[in-house]
Amino acid sequence: MAEAGRTTYEDILEKLQVLADPAAVEGMAKYGITPVITFGVSIPNLRRIAKETGRDHDLARRLWAADIRETRILASMIDDPKLVTEEQMENWVKDFNYPEKTVLAIGSGFIPESNFAQSFGHRS
């Protein structure tokens, strides 16, 4: 059972299903955003979910493991950069397979605020 007020993995999946937009999935493909699994949820909606969720390292790792476009973007938005290990960073960076995830991971602070930013070519 989740702590009161704490967002769970299941909560996130439910929100993504409610916000799913099949037309957006078709539109994303025109721009080369072609993940195997996606709900077509907009970035502003993902930012809202991330803000409501707050920083949560364990939840971020679980979201990343789901290998869904939106869960991976959310993972980079909610993970606590100070808790990220070098191995985790290496693995996640390998999975930045299209520009959208890369830009969002940098913009959300996931890479710049980590202890490994310079190792990955980011200069503050």
C-alpha cells in the first residue's frame, strides 16, 4: 500500500491511460518519434504529472524499466539527480534513442544536476 499522498507506479499508468491520445501518436511519427509503446501524452501533461509526483528515485527507476515513451520521460523528470549512479546514467543515456528524450532529460535537470554531468559532456 502506498503512503498517503504518494504517487505510485499504478497511479502514473492510470493517468497516462486517461490522457492517451492516439492522434498524437500518429503526429509524433511524422517527426521521427516512434517508440514501440506510447500513449501520445503531451509534454505539458507529463510536466504536470511530474510536478504532482515530485522527486522519487525508486519510482523513476521503475518507470524507466517499463520502457514506455511517457514513463521514461517522466522518470527523467522525477528522478533525484543526486541519487543517480554512474551505471544508471550510462544505461539511461544509451536508451536516449531519439532527440525528444535527450532534450527533456537535459532540460529537466536529470543530466545537468547529476554527479556525472561532465562525464556525459554537459558543462554547467
